[in-house]
Amino acid sequence: VKVDDFSLFFKYVIILATGLVILSSTTYAKRFDKHQGEYYSLILLSATGMMLLASAIELITIYIALELTALPTAALAAFIREKKSAESGMKFLILSAVSSAVLLYGMVLIYGFTGTTYLSEIGTVIANHLSTSEQITDNGILLFSVILITAGFGFKISAVPFQMWAPDVYEGAPTPITGFLSVASKAVGFAIILRILYTVFENEALSSDWAGMMAVLSAISMSVGNLIAIKQNNIKRMLAYSTIAQAGYIMVGLAAMAGNTTLNTSGPVGILVYLAGYTFTNLAAFAVITAVSEDSGDDSVDSFAGLIKKS
């Protein structure tokens, strides 16, 4: 675990998101009767895992922090005693388990190749092993491990083509938890991706391998997220597809980090600034949805008609 300015930034984002979610839940949580304590405890437990993940610099710690983040979130997604909420929690739990297994397999391959679980040492071993003319694509084990790790983290940030869980889970989960998922979970996902890219793939020859992949995933995520969001009638489902597109926007910064250029430093700075603004705007949107749905009992886009007159 490493506490530096980078990890502190994401911890502040997580603390801010957690505090705003708890504040927006004060009225909403009354429906849980005797289980309000468990509701808030699960939020804090998940936030603890996120803060640990932001500081993790070792593969085993990363995996433990991911599970500490995901398991309470799955319980929160199913916290409403309704069929849709139970389906939401179960789908999130199953797909989270699959993505964690894929990610763990990729980590095992990396450990088998390098003999260490520390990110800095992994980067050194890989850089020393590959010649200046050789790329990761020329090494089968490294290529497969990078693909598996990318798929595992792709689920965490709901990037295409790993976004299939987001719309159903966002729609069925309690509205404050949907906001928590869309902001804190995504922010910490990008935190560990940035940590890995800067620590393991800091070599210019290595960074060119993942930059192209990030650019493609970014373009697809932006296109798919925005196009499908247009035809949604449920506001939470629409914002779920919006967050998929937002992941694509953020991944532009990841793709820009390749090579020894000014973009190499501008990319991460852009990601941090974007995430700070995204935290406020998205949580504000879900706070409004929580208030409107409490009043109307409906999450459809039509329930927001005439909102200026109702206010």
C-alpha cells in the first residue's frame, strides 16, 4: 500500500461521493425499517475497499481490495425487497465474480512470468525481458495476461464490450446506490488502471501496445453508450448508458499517455480533472432522480415532465 498525492486525490473523491450518497439516502433509507444500519455499514465497507484499492501497489492487495469493494456493493444493489432489485444484485454478483476470476487468472500469468506481485518490480522485469524491437504482442503469455487484465478492469469501469451488467444493475438498485456505483466505483477503477499503466507500462515501447487498444475501446464505448441511451425511457437506465459513454471519454486520457510527449502527462491530469467534475454532476443528477422518484414513485423519463412547475 502506498499513500501519495495520487492515491489521496482518489480517496478524497471516494469520501466526497460516499458522504453525498449517505446524505441523499436519509429519506430513501427509511423504507428499509430496521435494516438502515446494515445499509449504511455496507456503503462504508465498500468505500473502505475503494480507498485501499486507490493505494494498492501489489497484485494480491489489488484483488482483495476489489472483492472488498464488490461484495458489499452487490448486497446494496439487492437491498430493496423486490424482484428487480434481487435480479440486479444477483446479476452484479455473478458477473463480478466472473470478471474477478478473469482478472485473477491474468494476475497469475503475470506472476508466473515475472516472479513478483509488486507492480514496480513487474514493470522492471518486463522491460528488461523485452528487447527494444520486441512488443508485448510478440510474447504469448504477456499478451494473454494483458487481455485478461484489461477484460477484468473493463467490467469495473463498464467499458464496451464489458458493460452488459450496468443497465440492469443501475435500474434495479436503490437510486443512491446507483449514483455510488456510477461515480465512486468508476473513479477507483480508473485509479488502479492509471497506477498499473504508469508503473508497469511506463516504458515507451511498452505503452504503444496498450495505447491503441485503449483508443479503440474509448471510441466504441462513447458511440455505443450515447446511441443506446437516446432510446431509453427509464431515467436510471439512460444514465447507465451515459456512464458507459463517460468511461469512453475518460479512456481518451489513457490512450493519450503513450509515447514521450506532453500528452504523456496531460492525459492523466485531464482524467483527474474530468473525474472531479464528473463526481459532482453525476451525484447531483442521481440526487434529483431520488427526490423525483420518491415523489412520483416512477423512474420513467415522463415523470420529469413539468419539473420546473412542480418545483
